[in-house]
Amino acid sequence: MKTTLIIGAGGVGRVVVHKCVQNADVFGKIVLASRSIGRCEIIKNDFTDADIEIRTVDADVTQEVIELIESCKADIVINVALPYQDLTIMDACIATKTPYLDTANYEHPDEAKFEYKLQWARDEKFKEAGIMGLLGSGFDPGATNVFCAYAQKHYFDEIHTIDIMDCNAGDHGYAFATNFNPEINLREVSANGRYWQKNEDGQGEWIETKPMEIMQVWDYPEIGEKDSYLLYHEEMESLVKHIKGLKRIRFFMTFGQSYLTHMKCLENVGMLGIEEVEHKGQKIVPMEFLKTLLPDPASLGPRTTGKTNIGIVAEGIKDGKRRKIYIYQVKDHEDCYAETNSQGVSYSTGVPAMIGAKLMLQGKWSGEGVFNMEELDPDPFMDEMMSQGLPWQVKEL
């Protein structure tokens, strides 16, 4: 019987556990680990007869992760901890020769940097260990990468432009809260925007914009028209390497006016800072302090209504003719909570994490080294989405 080690017991971790239990014939025994044993206990209490063991681990310490992997004899590690901990967990997997999967790229805790550089640099070590590392198996990144690969395989000879469109039209009733880790969320949103395009010389370049400088109105099926703002998002970094003929790629996300107003006020008074400041003789990081004041994203499930809609709009050439398609997935927050006790943002991240791990354990996705999602055959992943709670649609535009 397989043993699946899940590191991270937040909202996404909860969904991953639920979906692994639903697919117990593949995942076998589940070991759930976190710095907080209490969070693990809360998730374990969702189940009465599943084979779940809970453990504590400080995922900032590679040796602790190594000892955890070895003691539970894990066949795969699903990393849904903080992105700050990607590298320590990857290094533990290299040391123990254990396949690895995460949902978001590495972020430096002291810098607002979102990049795959340090994870890609471990490719050779993963090859030497004879194991597979799968990066970004969430929704965006993750399912959106697979949507691009699926479009490339089935709908285009060349894709020239891609817009990734992310809409969360959920309502949690708070004036201001974040749907996933506040530090990660606010750092992404407050950073300068970036998109990639080819210049007149045919060379790819990143164009930087001010935060929220570029906006378009997009009509999201089952939701309606929403203001959508250009951000930088990590899946673009790998997609520009792997999508044939690409000339431009952008990422857009929706925000409610209350969220934008609160965020602007916090930015104006320095509460989004990631540098230490002194307060009454104590050193604090404003962003970390703010996190303690905001609602825990894992607590939003029972009070969130509405839907999410995440997809890609791809335009290019097929058989000499121009073509434009929209691949998207719509999910209802209340349906997600009824199934997994988590809201839709956690659900749409956790389910792709489970699917990626399932395909690895089944050998449908395999290889040695570090991979991004679009490098693998999209068909089995798209099939699993249909049967695991994330049915998608394709619309010709």
C-alpha cells in the first residue's frame, strides 16, 4: 500500500486530504504534517474511518522533513505548505529520493520575488536522484498551464496570444479578507504588474507596469462582466518557454472595490511592508503583523457564497486560419464547502494538487527531473478534472 505525505494543513491541505481519501485506492495511507498539530487534528476529525496519521514538522528545516519522510516511508510528498518552504522540502525529497509536488513557486520570505529560478536549478539533482518534481499543480498555476497545453495539442498549430483570466466572485461577508495566505496574496497584488511579449526584433521581453495600471472588463460565464486587472503570475514564466509560436501572454484577476480600497489604504500607511520596523522597542514586519489581524482564510468556507471562474483565452493559427478559444472552469463556493468543508479558492487549488499526484503515482505522468505542468500530456489531467469536481468547458470565440 502506498503512503502519501501531505505537508500543510490550511484550507488547501484540507481539500487535498478529502480528495486523496476519495481516491484511497491510489493514495493509500495518508500522513498529514504541519507545524501545528491542532490544524492537523481539525482536518482529521472530518473523517471517521480513513487511514490518516498526523505529525508535526518544521518545514523550514530540511533535516526535519528528511526524518519525517523516512519515518513514514512516503511514496510521494504533496507540498501545500507556504511557498517560502518549497526549497527545503525539495531538498528533503532529493535526499530521500521521494517524488515531489507543489502548488506554487518559491517565494523568498524577505523579498517580493516570485520565480522558478531556484526550483529549476534543482533539475539536475532530481535527475541524479531518479525522481520527478512537479511544480505548480494548483489551478493558476496548474490547471491553467494544462489548459494551454491542451489548446496547443488539440486546437492550434501555433498559439500567438494567451490571456489567463481569474475571477473570484465569492462573498464572505467581511469588508476585507484574503482567500488564501494574506502575506502571499497581498505581496502578489501590491507588486508591479508584468506581462511578456515579443518585440519588433522577435525577442521576448517582460513589460513592467504599475500595480493595477491595466484593466479590462471581461464577461465571465455564469458570473457576468467584471473589472479584471493585469498582474504578474508565475505560470507565465514557464509557459513562455513551452508554448509554440507565443507572441504575448498576460494574466488578469478580478477584485471588488472594497478590497481595492482597503488595500490602497494599507499600502499608504506602510502596512504592506516586508522590511522590519521598530514598534515600542519590538522589531515587527508590517505585513506579518497584518496577517495576524485578518481572518484566517481557512475559516471563510462556511460563510462564502458565489462562484469562481478561471480559464484561458488563446488565439492563434489552425490549418492556416485564425482561431480563438476560451477554456474555463466554474465552481460554486457552497458546493465546495458541502463536499470538503473548504471554500472554492482552496478547492480549486487542492483538487489539481491531488490530480497531479494521482497521475504521478499511477505512472501516467513520469520522468526524472523538475517539470512544469504544460510539459506533460494534458489529456489525463483534463479527464480527471471532469470526474474529480472541476468540470471545464471550451467556447469558440
